Amino acid sequence: MFGGGGRKPLDYDELNENVKKVQYAVRGELYLRASELQKEGKKIIFTNVGNPHALGQKPLTFPRQVVALCQAPFLLDDPNVGLIFPADAIARAKHYLAMAPGGLGAYSDSRGIPGVRKEVAEFIQRRDGYPSDPELIYLTDGASKGVMQMLNTIIRNERDGILVPVPQYPLYSAAISLFGGSLVPYYLEEEANWGLDFVNIRQTVASARSKGITVRAMVIINPGNPTGQCLSQGNIKELLSFCFQENLVLLADEVYQQNIYQDERPFISARKVLFDMGPPMSREVQLVSFHTVSKGYWGECGQRGGYFEMTNLPPKTVDEIYKVASIALSPNVPGQIFMGLMVNPPKPGDISYLKFAAESKSILESLRRRARLMTDGFNSCRNVVCNFTEGAMYSFPQIRLPQRAIDAARRAGKAADVFYCLKLLEATGISTVPGSGFGQKEGVFHLRTTILPAEEDMPAIMSSFKNFNDSFMDQYDDGSSYSRM
Ligand code: DCS
């Protein structure tokens, strides 16, 4: 018998309030309903998560060969290994095994395998044209863990504010709730292709400060999730100057840096722009940049490989971050090897190069075509407007809901976009995420879908969406009034 007589520690009412406050729409109500329908035998198209392999994308051959050999090193002693694996995959597996004492079954250093961190640093230097220090690169289980670790390090109490773009990927809102901080939203401008409006952002910061919030950090997601925009060099410069003036650490979520579907604005890292700006800013602005093996043409979401790089953080802070990483002992080691392979892929002249390049190119080009197909498809629908997906993996159309649909949703006890997305799911099996899961301006409605369904299925998906939307609008649109743009 326990003595309290009342509630037990893990009864719902007794839980950490921060845990209860967390919301994460990507696996929320729509996803749960879709899973139920799937169990009942309905065919569901899961476009709610950016999970390419789950929608049929094939893994790149070379990295899987290398990791397979690392997982089963006894194959390296088999006289027939050269019949199944190309020599460069065999050499690369030996290279990583030599770096990881005890192989994949041993914990690594809590910051990650030093040799892989060096490969990441070399990649960053090639990409940005500025040297990078492996001691300031920590490998993580996907980018998510890195983001959570940094937010945990920054947030001291509920008055610490983090500027987060809205719409945003809900990792940020969820983690800020979990660590008990305050999210300070800054709105992206849909009419300006989801660009940043610094007049607005300055007002947002001033207003948060007047309410006693200490704004300490700013998040950017470039290319954007769910909004798909690519920031220009000018935008990033302005952003960095803003962080400098306002004394904010910039958290640059650059996980979609390989996913670019236009040529006008190639990806430029916040770090490169910062170093291009020179001192004092390049020595002062604190920046943490995140990357992953889950996105790009790799899409290795299940492997959980990621890193973050710290710029202008004092050594004592870097040590504290190391200490906290040590609590979890080690990031997963196969994920680290995927990261090594991603930043150091086969080079021209290597045996596996042509195959690797052909596989990557075919995935990327197909994503580019799918981005176009989706945007055009949405824009051809009644009461739907959609910015082009310049990068990342999502389309985020605005649905102008007729007032009668908004009223019907209210009667059903649902947010209007949730109501629309549930009806879409029931009618077509397309599982999306309502815009409210990412945040949106009051009275404006969106949904998010990934651009990941197989290219050959895309025309059918878009026409099924269009049919649904037509009949939804027939039912609710009497031409009188709409949600605002
Ligand atoms: N940052 C952004 C902007 C993301 O979109 C994601 C994943 C992550 C970080 C974390 O990814 P990893 O932990 O796998 O590295 N995006 C989710 C999404 O919106 N759909 O699928 C996953």
C-alpha cells in the first residue's frame, strides 16, 4: 500500500505541465484518423510526414553498401566480398571501421566519431569557402536532437523568448514548450513568397520585451518548412545584422540545403554569409547550424544521423554542451557513418561515382518536377492559392474557406482547416496536416502536403484533390464571404 491514498506520480494530473502542453501536429489528429482508416482497409496516401523512403524512394546504393559492410565486418574476410561489393565501398567500410574502435556495436565519443566530424568540417569548408573546426561540430541522432539540445541550453525560464517563424515546423514550438520557454512568433509574408519583414519582426521583439520576455534566440528554416521558400543572400545578411543588433543567437535549420528546385536562389548557408560580412559581425554573432541525413536526395530518416556546428560560442559553453551530450553517451553510430558518407560521397573517378551521381540526380530532378506539378495542381483549384515550392519537400496551399464551411466546422467542434483536411482524408485517402499545426495568421487557412508521392501517382493524386475540393466548394460556397487572404 502506498501512503498517499490519492494520486500516483504518473497519473495524468500529476505530470510535468510542460509535457502536457506539447503539441505536435505532424503526427496529430489527422495522422491518427488516417492510421485508423488504414486499419479499416482504406488506401491512405501519407503525405503528412517528409519521409521519402516510406513513399517508395529507393536508398542510394553506395552508402547502403558501406554501412552493410560496417554492420557485418565478417563479410570483409569473405573471399567473395569483391563479387558483391565494389572496391571503393569495401575501402570506405574499412576506413570507417578504422575510425570506430569496436565497430558499430560500441558507443562512440558523445560528440561523435572524430574522423567523421573531420569529414563534416571538410564538407563545410568546401561548401562555404571558410575553414571549419571539427571540435565545434557535434554529431546527433537526426537534426531534431541537436535542435532540442540547443533550445534546452538556451532556455532558462518561461521569460526566455525564442523567435520562431510562423508558419514553422512544430519541432520548435513543441521543444520550447517542453523546456518551459516562450515562443515569440514572427510571421512570414505569404504575399511576398513567405519572405521576412523586418519592420514587423522588430515590432514583435519590442512588444515581447515590453511584456518582460528576454528574447534570446532566433530560428530560421532555410529552405522553409512548411513554406518551401529559399532565402536570398540579402535576406540572410539582414537577418544576421538583426541578430547582431538585438544580441540574438541564430539557430539556422538548414536540413533542406540539398532540396532546391529553382536556379535563381541557390542555397547559401547562414555561416557563409556571416563570414562574408567580416568583422566585427563574423567574430561576434553566435550561430548554430543544423543538418541531417533525413532529407536531400538521401532521405535516410530512419538512420537518425545529424550534426550541428557552433560558431562564436565560447569554449566553456562548448564544454557544457559536450557534458550534456555525454548524458546520452553516444549518438547512434550507423547514423554517424551515413553522415560521413553524405558529406564525403563518391568523387569523379571513383568506381561508384557514376552510379551514385545518376541515382542522386534522378531523385532530385524528379522532386523538382513534382514541386512544379503540385504547385500548378493546387493553383488550378477553386479557392486555392499556392506559392511555388522553391525548396524543401512541401507544398503549403492556402484554402479560402467559405464562411458556411467555417460555420459548419464550428458546429462540428473542429478548427476550420482540420475540418477541411478530415473531409479530404475521408474522401480521397490523402493524409495532410492542417495549417494550424504550423501556425498561421488568424482567419487564414492552409494545409501542408509533402511533394513526395511517386511521380507517376502525382496526376491521379492532384485530380482526386481537385474533385474533392470542387465538391467541397459546391457544398459550402454560395459566393457570399470567405476566410481572408
Ligand atoms: N528541421 C526541419 C525544418 C525539419 O523539417 C525536420 C524534419 C527536422 C529538422 C528534423 O529532422 P531529423 O531529426 O530527421 O533530422 N521534418 C519533419 C516533417 O516536417 N516531416 O517529416 C519530418
